[in-house]
Amino acid sequence: MKLFYEPTAEHIAKLSGTWTASYSGGKDSTSLVTWIEWLRRTKQIDCPQPKLVQSDTEVEYALLQDNSQKMMELLRKSGWECVQVKPLIHEKLYNRILGIGNSPVHPGGRKMRWCTRATKIDPMERWRKTQAEGLVLTGVRYGESVVRDQKLMKHKPTGCSAGGECGLPEISSNTYGPIINWTLCEVVDWLNGMMRKDDRQLMADVFCITGELLGMYDVKYGQENFDGTRNVASVARFGCIGCPAIEETAIAPRSSIERHGIDSPLNELYAVMHDARRLVNRACRFNVKKNKWGYGPIRMAVRKQLFARIMDIQRRAGIVLITPEDDRFIKQCWRKKVYPRGWSEEDEATVEPELELIQLFIKGHQPC
């Protein structure tokens, strides 16, 4: 019986060439690189020095970062070239939101997330242009979400039209997603080392680390099948700390509350992101051609209020989200009145009439 992780002839051909794997440290990209390492150890592919590039957004969860560092150290000992890159000062998440004024992304958006491109893809691409050649491998899969599947189907079978969380660039003949058809159950089985005994022993050092990673995902199983197995019902979601793409409401998602504790100040980040997206807090202007109002960057005064809230959360949580260098950059943006391209201070003076009435109504009904 052919097992889900056994490679096809296409896999063997492509992976025996020159490539660089994009690695986020999450369950899918970890499955990708460890599966390739298994192919190397079992002599199924000939790749003496594979390459891996990871982008550290500097607002990653510490446990995931520690696990990914362990994995990269192990892979380096096995002959991999593992590189970690970081976004430039103007590409960092909180700098773009609080300094430049970019509105946080909405969950379920059908286009490329600007934060994924700025904090992960662009830093990876800069490195690849000078240091890498051949294929770009990614761990994107069908079944992660309906929205992502729609993006993937547009460019079947190689990758994601919206970029993917692991840093897949614009689709081209140079991108490849070897595990795109793996199910969530298969990913969990792989990270648990569910394979032939001899191969599991060969990969024992790898599966020690993947087992720790899987423990962070709070895997929940469904009902038992006729053969005694159980399907994976759900796993926790990860993004950056306070990731705006996970939850649109002001209330933190269950996974965040369980991860940080119900009283953690970090849960308040979702309320900050929610307020940053509110139309009343963003510059706007009337589009005559479309006959409707368009909304752009966060208003300058609101950016300063949100900054103060983030710094308060950072102080109470004892975690660094905004470094001293970031602090200086953000305040320099305020002094220079920096806005995203196409917007300026003039747009601050415009308020949509209906929203202005709503603001007045709310102001008149504040509790004494």
C-alpha cells in the first residue's frame, strides 16, 4: 500500500535539483522541510546542500521561534544551509500600522496580505535574488481554509496566488508545493512520526522537535473511525502576536486566550487592531467615478492613541513588540507626516457625512 508521504516521480525529479525551501516554523513548512530531510536520509533524492530561508517578523511567538531555531540547528548539522532574514525598519508590522498608517488586514481577505508581503515575502525575496537559484519550495496546502483554497485553485498545482504564509512569491514556473495535497490529518501524523519503524528510528532526532511543535497546536480529534483511527477535528491557529488576520472583532480569539491566559494584556491587541480598522478612524475621500467613499490610512491622531495603548500592553505583558529603534521610526513618521502612497495630510480633513453624524450621536450619548 502506498503511504501518503511516499514521493512521486515528479517529487524526485524536482527535489533532486536546485531549490530553496521557504520556512515559517509552523506545522506545514516544518512538515515540508522534515519530509525532504527524510528523502535525503533514505537516499531517495540527491541533494547534498539544500537551502532554507526563514523570515523573522520580530513579533513571532517565542515558543514557535525557539522550536524553529532547534529545527534549523539540527538541519544545519545534516548539511542544510539555513538562513534567517528580517524585515527592514519600514516593513515591520507595528511600524507600518502606527508609523505609516496602514490599516490592519481583514481576516478572510482574498488578496495578498500587505503584512505578509512586507514582513516575510519581501525580506525572503531580497535574499533569494542574490543568494539562491532554482525552485522555490513552499508548504502551502489545500484544506487550510475556503478562502485559501480558492486562491490555490487559481494556480493549481504549484502554489498560492495570494502568496501563502510561508513566503511563496508571485506564481511562476519556479515555484513548487510538494505537500499541497496533504490533509491536516496527514500533517499531524507526519509530525507525530507515524511512519515505518525503521524510518521513524532514522528520523528520531527530527521527530523529537516536531513532537514539541505539535504540542503547541492543541490538536483536537473527532470521533473514532471503524478502523480505530481518529481524524483531526481542529488545530490552533498561529500568526504574529496579536495577528489581525486571525480575528476581526475586538475580542481575542479562543486560541489566543488559551495561549496567553484569560487575563493577559496581549489579548487586548485585538481590540487595538479592531479600532485601527474602524472607518471613523481612517482618512477618507469621495471617489467621483465610483460614486462612493473610499477609506485609506489610519488618521494621525488615532495612530498616536493606538501607539500609547500598544506600549501600555507591552509594558504590562513584559514582551517586546516595539523596540526603541521602532519607537524612533514611528515618531519620525509622525513628525514628517508620512502616509501610504497616494494619501496625504489633506485627506485628514475629510469626514464622510454619515460617519460624522454617527460620531456626534455617540458623543452625545456618552455616560456621565
